[in-house]
Amino acid sequence: MNSVGVLTVDDRTCIGCLNCVSACIYGGIAVDAVTRKTIKCDLCDGAPACIEACDYNAISLMSANEQGKSERSEKMMQLIITLGVAREEVQ
């Protein structure tokens, strides 16, 4: 974890086995094409540049508490309804 409590990958101990990539159901872990080790967003140590760069306010940072979980769930349901995807199709 980094200073804001975000899960990070320690590239000094990562051997590039990719077990974490296949285990992450959210697709949140990628592979560095050069080092072949896993990389993950670290939220820019608490001030994500992507949020600032998005002119449409499409990216937001939510807390990992129960309220944040509820908000994420609500936004996902809105997205599912908007896209017309049946709940059974969402893995």
C-alpha cells in the first residue's frame, strides 16, 4: 500500500508470473511491455492526474468505505441500465 492506502506492485519482488493479472476480475493490473512485470495505477499518490485531465468529469475518486461501495454499485447499475445489459451478463 502507498501513502493513501492504494494497493501497489513492488517491482523489486515481482517475478512477472502474471498470477495477479488473471486473478483480478476488474482488469486493474496490466503488464509492462518492457519489463514483463505487472503495473497498477497508484492514483498518483493521492492526486490522480487523470481526474484533473478529464474535461468531461467522467473520472472520479471514491472512498473505499461503505458509502463509497454503495456509490460505486449505484453508478454500475446506472451504466448497466444505460447500456441495456442484463444483470446476468455482467461478470
